[in-house]
Amino acid sequence: MGRLSPAFVEWLMGLPAGHVTDVPGLSRSAQLKALGNGVVPHQALAALRFLAPAVPPARTAA
């Protein structure tokens, strides 16, 4: 059975190569933990696009 590669997880999440894997001093498990606790940028954008129309515009002080 193979091991999960942090570089593959970066790619899968749509992050630039080395975003986590090029950080000096991070072990493989620390890289996977950071990636696992991260947000997938494409999913965050989709959520913002879905939710933004539901937010009423801010009122300005007169």
C-alpha cells in the first residue's frame, strides 16, 4: 500500500506547487496536517459566490 504524498494533496486542492511542501523544516506528517486543516480555494470561492448575494449591502452613515 502506498503513502499519501503531500505534493499530490497540494495539487488536488489547487494550490501552487510548493505552497506547503517547500516550507523548510516541515515533516511529511506536518505538511499533511497543514493541508488537511486548510481550505480548498476553489470551494471557498464557490461558497462566497453562493453566499454573497444573500448579504444585504452595508448602510453608510449620513
